[in-house]
Amino acid sequence: MNNPYSSPQTDLISSEAARQQESPSRRLWLAFALAPPISTFVMGIGLGLFGFVYQTLNPMDVDSNPMAIFLVPAFMIVLGTPFCYLVLGVIGMPIIFHQQKRGKLNGASVATTALGIGLLPVILLSLIGLIRSVVMSDSSQAGSYLGIGLILSLTSLPLALIAAAVFWRVGVRRSRI
């Protein structure tokens, strides 16, 4: 049934406005597709630049391998991207969709989610070390689990925060046009 009060021009404007406005979940899936590769690429470039600066400032360092300048960033990008997709898909996206459903999705909630995911290696490996030391009655290796968790968090925390910034910019933040 046609609306007697609408003109073809107003119908054209309303359909154009509907096409321009994307659904929030579509923007979240776009952010899910873009955040992991962008964050691992930025992290890989940062590691490459750090290695290049280190090699330039310490040319006589015989313990460092110049090939690591290229290999470490390449491994970061090649191995980090699928891992980021896995973590974001299994842990991050359900939390984000839950926050969106409750109307609580904002910059602070995205950053808090990323911070929690970035600190997850420390928490999990500390718990494993604690449980193992209690069960085995040997606390000598509990500290090594904590140390490994801290080292892993030094990598995962910046990666998660970069991904959160990309996710926020693409998926959540509204454009101010």
C-alpha cells in the first residue's frame, strides 16, 4: 500500500539514508575482521623498527643476529594474526556483543576488555603455577610460570590495546559528520 503523503523524492531520501546507516553488529564484524591484522602489523613494524635502531646503535654487538630484524616482525605478523582472531573470536566478541546488548558498549568497556585479554597469560600461568605447586608440594617452579606469563603479557598487552583502538575506531565509535 502506498503512502498518500509521500513523494518519490522523500522515498528516495529515506532509502538513501537507510543504506548509509549500517547496523551496529555489521560494524562490529567489520572491526573483528580488521583489528587483528592491523594490530599485528603495527606491532611487527614496531618490533622491526626497534631491532633496526638497536642494530644501528650497537653495530659491534656479536650476540645479536641481524636477520632477526626481519624474522621477528614476520613471525609476529604470520603467527600473531591467527592467534588474535582466535582470542578475539572466542573471548572478545562474546563479551563485546553482551555489552552491546546491554547498551554498555563504549570506549572504556572495549579498553577494559582488551586489558583483561592482554593480562590473561599472567593470570592463567600464575594459577597453573600455584595449583601445580600445591598439588606437587614443590614451589620451586611457581615463579617460572609467573615469569613466563609476564613475558607473554609484554607481547599480548600492547597487541590487545592496539586491537582495541582499531576495534573502537571501526566498530563502535560513531562518525561525527
